[in-house]
Amino acid sequence: MNRLTVEDLAGGVQDLPSLPAVVMELLNSIEQDDVDISVLARKVSYDQALTAKTLRLANSSSFGRQVKVTTIQQAITFLGFQATRNLIMAAAITGCFPSGRCPGFDDKAFWRHSIATAVCARALARRLRFNQDYAFTAGLLHDIGRLVLVSSHPEAYRDVIDWRAKQASGWLQAERAVLGVDHVDAGVALAEHWNFSDTMRQAIAYHHAPDMQGAGFLAAIVHVANAIVHGLDLAGEPDDVVPRVANVAWDAMGLSEEAYLDLFHETELQFGDMAAILMA
């Protein structure tokens, strides 16, 4: 058995790649009102791969731009700082982890699910008049602990994949049974290592348990977005299971059936463009 401890996870995240400094600044700037946009734009433009992906996203059909965006500064002018920040973070984080480390783990399906959850969480947040930046980022990062486990303990995670297939269980149950820890524990360890805000840390910690005391509204948004994306099968995984939605989270959304249908359509539409570019 490949039993891990929380200490093992803390050690494992030390070996993971650091986020680019500019992305750390962007993450930390979610809570700041006095961000110097021109300085951030200049820093992003030093990273050519990141700039190229961000500009492709900014020019994608889901933003309906009439004018071609050719610089990060223009992207911020046309799309707004928040939308551009989301795109830059998505482009950077999806390119941050090595792929193909664990046989049987579908890296592409993982990122399709994460990107779709980010898009859905942002759309939900807009309807609920909640911070869309927080929702997008938390949606993108909610399952990041799975990548921590896959990157740091690929052979052990292979056993998790096999156990889950035999037992037809969910990922949390399989991880706990095989490893003794799960991707929520690993995600929290990474959030601490990367110095995420408490709000973001809580969303990662409680996205499977929004009914726990202290979970917060952001965890409820991500919890519902996660279930919707599983239901829409946007990751394209053959054995995808739609998780049960906690009543407290569903009730907290307070949306009509018509609003949900609208949300499904918007999520599918925006996800297609974003996934095609981020995963090219």
C-alpha cells in the first residue's frame, strides 16, 4: 500500500514547479484595487508563450471582438483587467505541470474539466453578483490536488486509478482507500505552498463539502459548477460520474430552471474556445 501523510504532501509540493512570478502577482491582485495595470502588462509580455496564448484567447470568437487584439495592454483595454487576468492565469497554470507522468491519468480530460468548471463558476457568479474573478480562479484550481498527487506520486496514483475502476467509485473514495489522503488534502497543501488567499484556500478545501461550517459561498459556487460540468460531460471521460449536489449549495444558488438552461448553454459555448486554445 502506498500510504501518504499530510507531511508527505507538504514535502511533495516543494518539488513542484513554481508559478511564474507574474501569475503569483495576478493571484494576489484579486483582492487589490490599486493594481498598476501597465506594469503587469509589461511583465506578462516578457513571457512569449504566455502572451501568445492570452492574445489567442482575447481574439477568440467567444469575446466577439471586432478589433484584433495584438498586445496585452490592448487586451486589458478591450476585455477589461479582470477578464484578461483570468485568461493569463488560465494560460499559465495549464502550462505549469508536466503531463504524461502517470499511465492511465488523462491530463487533457483533467484540464478540460477544470477549464469548464472555471467558465461555469464565473457564469454562476455573475448571476449571483459574486466576484467573478474568484469564481473563475477557484473553478480552475478546485481539483489541482489531483495534479499534485499525479506529479509527486505517479506510481501510487496509478493504483488509485486501478482501484477506482474496479470499485466503480469516485476519486475521493479511491484516493483515501489507496493513499490515505485525497486530492483535497493535496490541493490545500499546494494552496499553502503557493500562498493563496484564505478565500481561495477555503474554496479548494470545501468544494466537496460546502455544507461544512466555515466553507463559504465560493465553495458552494464551485461545488455546483463542478457537478454541472460533470453532467454536461465536457471533460469527455468515458466513466464520468455526476456527483451528488449538497442541498445547502443548490438552495444557495436560488436559480430558476430557465436560468440553469441558460447557464448550461453559456458554459458549453465559452468552454469550447477556451479549451481549444489552452490545450493546443
